[in-house]
Amino acid sequence: MKYLLDVFKGIALGAGAILPGISSGVLCVIFGIYEKLVDSILNFFKDIKTNFKFLFPIAIGGLIGMLLFGNILKYLFYAYPTQTKFSFIGLILGSIPILFKKANKPKGFRLHYMLYLLIAFFIGFMSIKLENLGISFISGDFSNNTIFLIIAGFFMSVGVVVPGVSSSVILMSLGIYDLYLSAISTMYLPVLIPMAVGVIIGGLIFLKIIQTLLNNYFPQTFYAIIGFVIGSVFILYPGLTFNLEGLISLILFVICFFIALQFEKLDNK
């Protein structure tokens, strides 16, 4: 049961990695695997058997999500944007009580922790706003520029590692989001391989930074993560109309909200 659940989580992470406005880091947090994922990757060789057992189903699910279900979710976002977005909002908001519980567990609540939440919320909100504006700071054809693709992958890793920061906004700012989507759909390795190299290098660096922050400033870091997560809700919110579409959206929101509340219990089985 837990193995299948981890595969499902990986599918969601893989699909989320290619969808505008969705952060794989947020999904890791709401699924309750963010800290363990960071630790397993950075300390893989310290306990290869245990870490491989945890990472393998997530990695398999991630590949399935990117290659198969990513296209399905892209279709759902295009054909049923309101219902799909409300489903994600339900998952995110349903995870918030669990996140606060984790953040307050070591030392209890401190009022100044809210400052970290507010700052992170503002950063996450404004960064994804750039995506909605379609801002690109660099233009040109970089499909054959290996060095640039590695650099793009390096900065893309920020969106993979930091919850609430969308990888797509970074790639759009670099002017290669369409190239990335095309390479994913056609498995064009000359683009995917150098970007993957950049993601791995950047991911290890930023994961180490996150791990250090969690080890030394756990409540503050986790409150910042919560701020990023909450910011993603406001970006996804499409507005609500009082018709059949709105009713279905609310029903999906409630269902996904209660599913998210159960993640912690399911993960412990």
C-alpha cells in the first residue's frame, strides 16, 4: 500500500514539474515527504538500501508523471481549468494544518515565526506573478547551446527544491519554457540531458542549503515553506461562478481537502 502511494506521489511530482503555476516542492510538502526526500538524496550513500527503497517508487512515479500523466494534467488544466485548480487548492489547504503541526512540534509557536511566513508568501506570490505576465528576460534559440541549457537547468532546480517557486516561471524568464515542453513531449535528449545535468548540480547545492536551514532553524524554515505554499493558493485561484461548473469545483475542492488531511495517516501505515 505504501509503495503504491509513493508511486502515486511520484506521478504527481513528475506531472507538477511541467505544469505552469505548480511547484513540485509544494507537492512534496503537502504529501509529507519533503524533509525525508531532502535527507535521502543528500545522504544516499550513508544507507543505500533504505534510501533506495524510499526513492525508487517516487522516481518511477516521477517518470510516469512526466511522460504520461503530465499530458493528461495539461489537458485537464486546458479543458477544465476551474475544476482542476480547485482540486489542487483543496490538496494544498488540506495540508496546511499538518504543516503548522510539524513547524510547531520542536519548540511550539512563536509570534515572530509569522514574519518568515509573510516574507516567503510575498516572494512566492510575486515570482509566480511574473509567469502570469509572461515576462521573458532572455530571448533567442538556445536549443543547441549546451552551456546555457545547463545554466537554465541549474536555476530551474530552485523551483524544484524550494516549495512554492514554480520551475516554469524560471524557464519562462529565461525564454526556454516552450523549448523545455517540446523536448519533454518528444524526449529530445540534446536538450533534456544538459538541463538534467544543471538540475542535478543545482538541486544538490540548494538541497544542502535547505537541509542546513532545517537542521539549524527548523521552525523558521518551515514557516517560510508554509508561506510559499499559501502563496501558491492565491495564484491558482481562478474565481468562482455560481453554476454547475462552480458546484463541481467546490465538490472537488472538498474531496481533495479531506484527502490531503489523510496524507499523514496514510504515510504512517
